[in-house]
Amino acid sequence: MHLAFCCLFITLPAAIASGKTIDVDSVLIRLIDEVDVPARAAGALAAVHVSEGTVVEKGQLLAQIDDTEAQLDHKRAAYELDIATRDAENDVAIRSAMKARDYSQKQFERLFRANVDRPRSVSESELEKARLDAEQDAFEVEKAHSELENARTRKSLTANALAMAERNIEVRRIVAPQSGEIAEVLHAAGEWVTPGEKIFRIVSIKRLRAEGFVQADQVTRDLKGAPVTVVLRDERGQRQSFSGTVVFVSREIDPVNGQVRIWAEVDNPDGRLQPGHRAGMSITLD
């Protein structure tokens, strides 16, 4: 069981450097990992699978928006892709047109040679018709190739339609974007939601932010990245220590008190430190 902590903070010398250490008498513990989980599609919530206090993992299903229509659209797109795939792989029209072209070309060549060997044995109109037939059949081959290319393009379009249908199903699944604990559930099953509307809030306290202030003349180049120790006393007066690192040093100096805001990331694997606690912090400089 976790120990209960009071909100009193320990008293350290206020932001006074002691050798290679800067002691900050009061830091506020805040959340770092906090995220609002919105709906990504409009519809009625078919199911809500979590409640406040539920611990969830990244990617876990939190709620489901009704996807009946999206599922039907997906089936239709799958059928259309199946048809388009068969059309894109069917070259019967090309092979048929090529055979007709070859036959008509040979027929024209036979008539032409016959007319050369025996002048006027083939009429001009008959020879002209054979030539036109050969040209027309050559055009039919080109047309068949073009239609096959169009079929392949339609296959790509229907594949995109299927991907969009899958996407429409996916966006109706509300999943956890990070691991943590459900802090708020704002809608119940059956309620209508719209894209962007907040459904859940997830927080994690495995790492926290300790915010405080130091005097501007204590800010050195090696302050950012320096290790820190955050110290909290529990209700029995026992010290609880947490390790962390300075990750932010503001470039703004308060004109009234000459202080600079800093904050450190603090490891909190067992959850003893809580957002809202006040604590002391010691920064160790090289």
C-alpha cells in the first residue's frame, strides 16, 4: 500500500548555493504525462470499456463508436476490389484482338501478293477493304491494351477505397494513446459524440515535473541536465527521496525578485510522489 503524504514541504535554505549544490526550498510537483483522448468520428458510443481509475496500456481499446455502416462499406469495397482485380488480370480481350489482327494482316498480304502475281485478279475495293480490316484490327489491339490499363487503374482506386473503409472502421475505435490511469470518463455508452470531442483523460505519474525558482545569478551553463534530488516528508516525518534531472531553465528573469523558473523530470516508479505535493529540491552541479 502507498504511504499517504501531507502537503507540507520541508524547509531548506531558500535557493542558496552551497558549494556545488543549489537548494530550492519549495518545488511544486506537476504532471508530465497527461493526455485528453478525443473521438475521431461522429456516432453513438456502442460501448465504453473502462472507468475512472482503470489502468490501461498504450493501444488498449477504451470505447467503441457504432461502426455498422463502416463495416458495410468495407464489405462493399472488398467485393469491388475483387472484381477489379479479376478485370485487371484478364488479358483475353488483348489476345483475341491480336489473333484477329494477325489474321486480317495475313489476309491482306495474301490478296496483295495475288494481285502482284496476277494483276487485276483482286479488285481495288476488295484489296482496300482487306487493308482497312487489318488496320482496324490493329486499332482493336491498342484499344484492348488501353482498357486493360484502365482496369488496373480501377483496381488501384478500389484498393484505395478499401483502405479508406478500413480507416473508417479504425477511427471508430477509441484507443489509449499512452499507458496510464483513466482520470476522467466524460461520456457513457449510447451518447452521441463528434470528432475532437473529449471522451477520456489519461494520466501517468511514473515520471513527474518538479517546478521551482532559483536566483538568476545561480544559473550556469551546466544547470540544465544537472541531477536533482527531490525530498518529501511523509505524515510521520520520514524523508522520501526521488531522483531526477533538470530539463528546463527559463530564459526569463522575474524583474521583481530576480528569479528564474526551472523544472526537473523526476522518476516516480512506485507512485509515492503525487501531483500537487510541495517538496524541497537539491541540484548538484559539476
